[in-house]
Amino acid sequence: MVRPQSVLDSWKAIREDTANAVEDFSAHDLDYKPSADLMSFGDIARHILQAGYALTGLLLDGVDNLATPQFRETMNKYVAELPPTKDSGALARELRNRLNARATQLAAQPASFYAGEITRFDGQRVTRLEMLQGVKEHELTHRQQLFMYLRLNGIVPPTTRRRQAKANA
């Protein structure tokens, strides 16, 4: 059985590495992208922030159908609550602060909240806990993009640094 707190704790660890990656990139331009047809480093990091914040906001507000024509408009209402994040320091702070606030709100929800089903934007029925796990997995996917951009700029990602430090200890 997967427990909501386990998912939240895991997501917080993932988010901390995301925020560390953003801080590690501070000497570089957030507009960096290795190819014209890709998202910039800053755009990916902001997307992680916005998607996590908006999707959890929808869950907490009791929205049970994300497969509506107004899905993007609804998401944008939550995104509009976020402050501008023009530099890496502000972006890293918001990544940490917004997840910590949401995690507190989510941790306060009863088990019945997580067992309740919603319709995901692709039309699939899932529990709120499954949706939360999906939001976390979404962040992992984009965090990997950030890590690749770090490597393309000669920066070792935080997870690799941690593993190297442990091996050298």
C-alpha cells in the first residue's frame, strides 16, 4: 500500500534536487537551450513550478474532472497566483516554498481524499493519490531535462554529486 505521506516525502526530496539544480545554474542564462526547438532551462524549471502548484491546487479545491475544454484556463488561474521568477535564486525559492506549502495542505487531507477518484486530463479515471504520484513523476521527467542542461554546461547534477561524495567518504 502506498501512503500519501510517502509520496509527499519523496516529492519533497525530488523538488529539493530540482531547486538545487536551478541554483547550480545561477552563473548561466536561464534562457539557455541546447537547440532552438527545445524549452529553455528557465522555462522547464518554471513549468515544474507551475504544473505542480496548479495541479495540486486543483486537487485540493475538489476539482474532479480535468478533461474539460477549460482545463488550460483553470490551470492558468492557479499559475497567476505565482510571483515572477526572473532569476535562479527567486525561482529556486519558489520551487521550495510552494511545494512545502502544498505538501502541508496535502498532508492534512484525510485518507478518503486520496481514495476519491478524478478524471485526469486524458480522460482516465484515477485516485487523487495516483494523480499526485503522476505529478511527482512529471517533475522527475522535467528534472532530468534540467540535469542534462547542467551537464551540457559542465555542471555535475546534485544527485550525482551526492553519490560521488558518498563513494569518496
